Amino acid sequence: MADAVSAVLAQWREQRPDLDFTPISVVGRIMRLSRLWDKEIKDFLAGHGLESGEFDILSTLRRSGEPYTLTAGAFLKESLVTTGAITLRVDRMERKDLVARVRDDADRRSVKIQLTPHGLAVIDRVLPLHLANEARLLGGLDRDGREDLAAVLAAVLESSGDTPPGS
């Protein structure tokens, strides 16, 4: 069974048989999957009253461990988003009682972002459902196929300069 990229490749190979279109077979599929999955994940999260950015913040705070608090600076390093984007998201999330801004006892000028009990309950409820949704998106692959694909994609990301935060 052919996907949409296969049709594009067939057209190009007919028009320009002198060129190697292997990059499109990979990059085109990754980009197409990104668009398709982005919509699926946004729709899934919207069904749980969350936006993607809000889920990212909840996830980042949850995986930081108790007390589920990060300074704004540490959060920026972990999430790789701009200060302005964080400020707007945190404002909205405070209104939804998902996070709170708290002053650092050691440095009163420093503000930390902390999960509220409600925010913790939301991420703990939605995370397993989110993982199940992502597993559904990967339904065409068995566990070994997923692990192989993850290793290949990690190698491509690393070769493109993607490194863990703080490294």
C-alpha cells in the first residue's frame, strides 16, 4: 500500500530520473507525520481541556519530581521556549488552577512555577491517556519497530545538533 509521499516520489522520478529523491522519502514522511500527528495530539488534548503548550508545562513540572517546582530560568532550559511564551501560558494556567507562581524563599527576586494539586491531578490523569493515544498513532509498528525507529530518529536529531537541555 502506498502513502501520499510515494505518489510524489513517483512523479518526481518520472520527471527527473537523474536525481536521487531518497531524502524526500524520509524527510517528506517525517514532515507529513508531524503535521498529521500534531493535529491528532492537539485534538486529543483539547478533549481534556488542555492546549499542547499547557501539557508541555504540566509534563515538564511533573517529571522534575517533588515538589514539582522549577525556577523560570530552569524551566526555560528544560522546555526550550521563549520567556514571553512561558509567561502567557503560565498566566492562562494560573487562571485554570493548574500552576502557581511562588517566590523562592532563598531569593525573593526569583519566581518558581509549581504544579497545583489540581494540576498534578490533571497531568496524572491525562498522561496515561496521552501515552495510549501516541501508541495508537504508532499502531503500524510493533515494539521492536518502535524502538528501531526511535534509535534512528535519535541519531538523526543528534547529527542535526539536537542536544539535551543544559548540555
